[in-house]
Amino acid sequence: MDDRYIRRLVATAFAAMLLMLFWQSLPLIQTLLITSEAQPRPVTPRGNLAEDEQATIELFERTKDSVVYIATAKAVIDPWTRNIYNIPRGTGSGFVWDDLGHVVTNWHVIEGASEARVRLSDGRDYPAVLVGASRRHDLAVLRINVPIKRPKPVIIGTSHDLKVGQKTFAIGNPFGLDWTLTTGIVSALHRSMTERTGAVIHDLIQTDAAINPGNSGGPLLDSAGRLIGVNTAIFSPSGAYAGIGFAIPVDTVNRIIPQLIAYGKYLEPSLGVVTDERLNELAQARLGFDGVMVMRVLPGSSAAKAGLRGVVIYPDGSIDPGDIIVSIDGKPIRSVREMDDILEKHRIGDVVTVEIARGGRIFKTELMLEARRG
């Protein structure tokens, strides 16, 4: 074998080795090339936030500390040991009402609970005492003792002048996700809703701001950050957000909450007369009148002092229908429910003008509302 053949053989083997090393190193070379080019892209300056974005951020930051997280527990008895344990029952939302530590939430948030704890936005946690509640309005008041750095109360707005289309802002703790902000509009007004207890809540605000389980008891705000309602329920076939939520209007809240704080319960305004819806319907069908029949006048009441008369049944079975209330403050009355709805918008001590039908004639008298007895 001559030298030229050996040199060609060695050169071929060396070239093959170099080619093999190149292919083995190619991924590394490609990686190095890509890495040298894979740098963060330049950031484009954002510029100023849109005015509505900035307003929403400021509203949330200004209000969030007034919103609280509520966790409740229920006492259960171990059937074997007879020991009593508190087990978690649920969570909800609430907001600071005043500087005395009162917190407003829904009745259904604390219903059936044996204890409740309130957590502030800074993480501080306090046991709560139940001050008062109204199942009828789905409202409740708790009290916590915050020794220092008390959170500010929400600012109060109005609801009687709301318009469909106004912006709404809900802050709460949906599904336990604390201090969540959702936005929407007033979708409708004067809605009624029947609760699982059978009670009917009237004049609710409907909103499309996302309200989910856990939002109950939290504030519904207007674009000025004022309280316009208390989030109370959703309409949803699935149990989750479906675009329809309801809030108790602040005008109702501002009338009921002071009573819950002062008396522990809602004192229903009354004319000082006894009425009955079922009997009233039967009497209307038989006698053909529009209004509410006064079944009985309570002694010492404003109605008694004004000389109102109740139903009289004579020994021979004949009936004197007595007085029939046909309007209050000029608003026609056709049922006991309508009368109660009108009185509901007043406070105890208010004076109302009542139109009475008696023996074929109509007259008016002024009555001071008192707390319903019994």
C-alpha cells in the first residue's frame, strides 16, 4: 500500500470525523445563535390611564377599607360525646356603617349561625356581636370592637332618584375571593323577589354588576362612591352569576338600620288598626268595595283618638262594616299589602292623611304612625 493511498484514507477519515462533530454540535450552535437574538422586546410607554379607569381605581381604593369579610360558624353537638363544636357555615360580605363599630350585612348571611367573625381589609380579625336583624328586609347589624385605626364608614347616597343606565360598582367576597370589584349598570328598578322563606322584598335594584355567592351583604355603589344598595341575591338557574343581581335600595337601608341599632328589631309603622288580608278579600267580594276594612281599632292609638270604627257584629248576625281605608296620602288602597307597602316607606311618628269611607260618605283625617303592636 503506497503512501498516497494511506494519506487519502487518513484525510477521508478525518473529514468524516469533522462532519460528525459538526452535526453533533449543530443544536448547540443553533441554540447559541437563537439565544443571542432572544432578548426582551422594547416596552411601549402606556401613557395616562383613561379617565373612567382612573376614577374606578380611585373609587375602589377609597372604599375597600370600609368593606369587610364575614365568616360564620354553626354550633353542632357530637351525638356520641355530647360535646359542642363550631363548624364553618359560610362566608359573606358587609360594610362599616358608623364610627361605633356597627357593620351592615344581609340577614341570610348570619341566619342560623352561632358566631361570626369580621375581617378587615388589613387582615385584622374580630369576633362580632349580633345587634339586630330584620328577616323581612334581609338586613342585619353586627358590632365589632376595633380599638385603633377604625375603618371609615361608607358614604351614604340615595336610591329614589336612580336612573336605569347609571353605573354601579359592587365590592365583596364572591366565593371567598376577598375584596373583589365588579362593575355594571342599574338594569332595572322596583323589582320584587320572593325569598325561600316566602317573604317578598319589594323595590329592589336590579344590576348586571357581577354578584355571586359571597357578595351578599356587600355595598352597591354609584360612580361617586356612595352607597346606593346592599347586594342581596342573584337570579341564576345554575347558582352562579347570570347577569341579574338584586340590591336592597339605600333609602330602605337608611330607614331600617337605625331601628335595628336602637331596638334590635324593625318596628313596623301602623295606623293603630287591625286588618286581615283574607277577611278583607272576602268582604270585598261580598260587599263590593275598594279599600281595606278596619277590623278593630286599638285602644289609645291615633286611630282611636280620631274616632275610627271597626267592624261591629250584632247579636242577630248582621254586620256593620265600620270604616274602610280607601287612600293614604292620596295613594289609592286596594289591599292590606298595598297599605303596608305605603306605610313601609314612613317612619314611626310620621303623620299621614287617611281617606275613610263610612256609611256612604268620605272624609279625611290625619293619623300619627305608631309601632305595630304584637
